[in-house]
Amino acid sequence: MKQQNIAVILAGGSGQRFGSALPKQFLPLAGKTVIEYSVGAFEKCDAIDEIAVVMHPDYLPQMQAIIDRNGWQKVRKLLPGGAERYLSTLAALNAYEGRSDLNLIFHDAARPAVSQRIINETVTALQTHPAVAVAIPATDTVFEVTDDGNFITAIPARKRLRCAQTPQAFHIDIIREAYRKALKDKDFTSTDDCGVLLRYCPEVPIFIVPGDVSNMKLTYPSDTTLLEKTLTL
């Protein structure tokens, strides 16, 4: 049976680092909101069968209005997310409980310039790999430091370092099992789904699809100028 490809757009952020009262996924960029670019990229990709958007509960009506305005046909689920990123992933896993015929392709709503090439290569990689990450080579030297951040303890070889992007994609049973184990760990912490898989199911290889510098995350106000140029090319 062909695995269905479900894009899960993670839009639960509050925009605190961005310094905006409005979550950054609702900010305008070159005539659209950030999230319209992110969802729209997966909507027009033939390899994607369905889209779920995970949003802070307070903004669900606003998101529904955006879905209606765009007439998106693939957005089938609008889910309330949690205060932590991993809770948004769990919301998606719970929404597809009992399904094992799915691939979940998680993408940050704050990466509006994701390309069709990246999405298609991620989905294609899932045909032969149970877990897929998108990343680009590190261009700066990275220091490992002491807990207080004041002293260098190591300088990892840059050729072995990659900067993570999204999507991150998984056969659903694989990421479900990783979270099942993680939630039993009283010391569980998480920043992304690949980190959860690597820690709790280290036997599962995570294949890397080459990302792109344009697939940047909107984090600070200064990022808007570069993203606007990218989105209008």
C-alpha cells in the first residue's frame, strides 16, 4: 500500500524572540502572511496528499480564515498546539492515531521559502529511508564551550557539521515509537523531532537531504528583508 504523505505545518510559536505581539507566522511578507507561503508550498506539491496545521489555540479562528481565503484543498486538519514544540508534534501524532500507512513531514511555519525541490527530495527519500532531515553545511567554525559559556572546550571538525532546517520527515510508526519512549523519560527535553529519534531510537538512521540557504527561518526582524527578496525572486 502506498504511504500517504502528510505535511504537518508547525505554527505554535509565540514570536517572543521576534519581538512582536503577533506570532511571526501571521506577519506580512511581500503581500502574504508568512504562513501562507509555508502552507502554500506544500499545497501545490503533487507529492503531498494532505496538510495538517498545528496552531496556538488562540489563533485557530485567524488560521481558519486564512485557509478559507486561499481555498486550500489539502488542509484537512487544524490542530491546537502546546506551549512546547514537541507538544505540537504530539498533537499531530494523536490526530493520526491508529494509522500506520502515513509519512509525516514536519515543517516550521517560520520557514516560508522552502522550495519544491526540497519537499520533493524529502518525500522521495522516505521511499528508502525511515527518517529524513534537511540540512546545509556549517560555514562558520563552531565552538563547544563550558556550561557557563566562557571557555572553549572543543572545536568540532566543520566538515562533519550541518545546520538543521526543516522539513523533518518520518514513517509515522518510527516517530511514534520514539515519542512513546521519550514520554517515559522524566528527564525528557526536546528541540526537534530528529533529536528525539536519535536519542530514543538510535538504531534508526536519519538520511540527510541537502537544504538551501534560502530556506531560512524567520527569527529576528532583520530576517524579513532577506526573506522578502527571496520570496519575490
